[in-house]
Amino acid sequence: MNELSENVAVKIYKDTGGYSFPLIVRSGVFPACLYLNAYLNGNHNSPLSAKKNKASTQAPAFHTLKKYAYELKFLYCYFIEQGIDLVERVSSGEFLSRQEVDDFVRSCKLYANEGTIDESNIVAISDKRIRDAIHATSHSQPKVSAHTLRQRLIRLRAYIEYLFVCHHYDQEPTNTQARVDDQFNKFKLYINTFIGGTRKNNTIVKDAFESVIPSDKFFYLLDIIKESSPANPFKSSKLRNQLIMQILINTGVRVGAVLKLKVSDLIDDWDNPRFLLTRTPNDPTDPRLERPSNKTKALSVSISSELMKLIKLYIQTVRAENTTTREHDFVFISEKGATSGQPLTYKSIHKIVDKLGEALGIKLHPHKLRHKWNEVFEDKAREHGLTPEKIEDLRKYAMGWVEDSKMASVYNEYQLAVTVADISAKTQSKAVPRLGGDHES
């Protein structure tokens, strides 16, 4: 990696209105490319898109923009290392050759080397072992998922399209303009073949019968998250961490919903304790640089009376003892260090979940808890005799999904596999004749 690309980074800033936004910068402060950042923080709806009449006029949510920023940083660094200025290429009407696209696709399949080399992992190899070492490591570079590959290619296509619109869109028809349009369409057609092909490239096969969290691990998790559990892996903040995990496990909400939860969102109704899950992107009262967001629609989330009592206990004791909490209304706070009293961050919750995963001996992340909630929800709903249609309607409400969402099949792949296997087994037992003779019962 050359010196220029090593100095390129994604940084988060706040504007005068308090809204957070990402920028791709060089040497710490200078925008890496004005076009790159204009595309990143502008309206992502292209006039060339077939969905232009249905598209929102709003910019993507902050965390989507942050993801775009890292995708753009990847492609920007790649092309400057190749000595290719994308802005100059598109403005000249030349775009990218097939070989240049091929080379980029190959690079996209590998992890970007964001860090530095750990010298402790460098092993000296004798001349005698060089040939074997080269052979053994020739295919060992870590590969990205098909989804990551697809997103990187889509980001290049979208950025090239943005530059085309800036330099060539809606110009008077001439022979030169016709040639540029033709070159642009050829580029899109060629890269689309790779984007379409990524759907078939994911070689990781998931066993549909495998629960997202094995039952024995899940029951152990329910025990060790308790503040009173001797197996609790935390030395401090045990009540807060228990509440966070209980909300994630019991309700199936995303991490963003937990981080956004405010004291004023709690409704301590004797018959139906609950909290409001709101949609307030870039909440001006939120002091965090990376403000949490809620991807789902606003809804009311029911919780148990016991959980509500514990939340109120936390608010009236741990939270109330920190005077910094008078500056905001968010429930869960950092309890030590320079950020004590400030609203908890994404990084903090992921650390909590990671540590519990280590205690379980499995890789655990918050979204697995959302998947597990769906498995448990399906079991309980069936026990109540609910129809599949009713179960799906209730699930969509609880998850905050829109009416035409297809997410139910994604989250409940395990239950679908079990149901299909059960039906298949019963069908086979009727269709296959008994073997062995009359003495078999």
C-alpha cells in the first residue's frame, strides 16, 4: 500500500446543527476527493435509476452512510494505487477497461488490510522450506463474504454513475456524447455481470437445523447475565448489563433501540408495562458522535413487570447517582472513565455481548439474540395454537417490519427446516414399506 492510501481514513464530524456525518479524509483533515465526499453525503438517488419516481429524497441514515464511506475508501485507495483518477477518467469519457474492472473485482474479494503488520506473527522461513510455504499460503488470503463483494461492486457502479451524471448527463446529443453514453453503458453492463454473479458465489453452507444459539448455551446465558449469578463474567455494571441483555433477549429489538431508549419512553402500566421504540434519526438531544438509529417502524414494545421494576431500580439508583445524567434522558449510561454518565455507545454494548460469548465459549453478537427471539417466539405461538398467518402478523408487529417484509423467512429458517423435516418424515414413513418381516413392531 502506498503512502497516499495509508493516509486516507474515514472520520466522523458534526455540523452546526449537531448532525453527524462521515468524511473520507487524507492526512487527518483534508477531504480525499471533493466528488467522493459530495457523492457520500449527497442524495444517492440517480436520475438514471428506474426507481427514481419511488425513491426517497432523503439521504441514507448515518450508519448506512458510514458503511458507504468505508466502501468508497476501499475503491478510492485501490484506484489511486493503480494510478487511476476516476474523476478524470469519467470526465474524459473513457471509464474503465475490462481488464481494470477484472483487476478490481479480484481485489474486492480480499479483506482490506486496515491495520499494521504484527511483527510477532512474522516467521522466518529457511530456503529449504520456501517452496512448501509458498504452496501452503498461495490460497490462504482471507476472502470477504459474497455480500461484501457485492456491496463493493455496487458502490463502484453507483459512484461512476454519479460522476457520469456530473459530467455528461443531459448534454446536447453529439457524436462525442453518443460515444460517451455507449462507453458508460458498456461499463455498467460488464460490471453488472459480476454483481449478478455474486449471488451464486457464497460457498458457506449453513445447516438450517442448527439453532442460532444452541439450547444449552442459551439457558446458560440466561443464568450468567443475572447480577446475582456467581458465573457472571463482569466485575462491575452488572445490573446495567443484565438489563441490556434481558431487553435484547426478551423483546428481539435491535441494539439501536436499546441505546435510544429514554426514561420518557417507559410506560409503567400495571397491566401492560412497555416502552416506546421511536424513530428519531440524528436526535439533537443525543450527545454521541455516532448516534444510534432505529431501522424499524415506531412501535410499542411490551416487557414483563419484573423487567420494568429492574429498569426503574437502575434509573433510581445507578443512573440517579451520576449528575451527568441530568444533561440527557437516555436510560443506559457509561458508569466509569471519562465518559461516565454519558449515554452508552454501540462499541460498549458489543463489548458486553462479546464478553458473554467468551463465557459461553461461542461467538456471540447482538443480532443472534434477535434470531433466537424469533425461534422462541415461534415455539410459544404454536403452543398457543395460533395459525401461521397470525404468527407472521404478530411477528411483523413485534419486529417493526413493514407489511410486505420477507424477513420472517430469513429469521425463522430453523423452524421452517424443522417443519419441513417433520412433514417429510411422516410422508416417508407412510410411503416406505416396513423392512425385516412380521416380527417387527
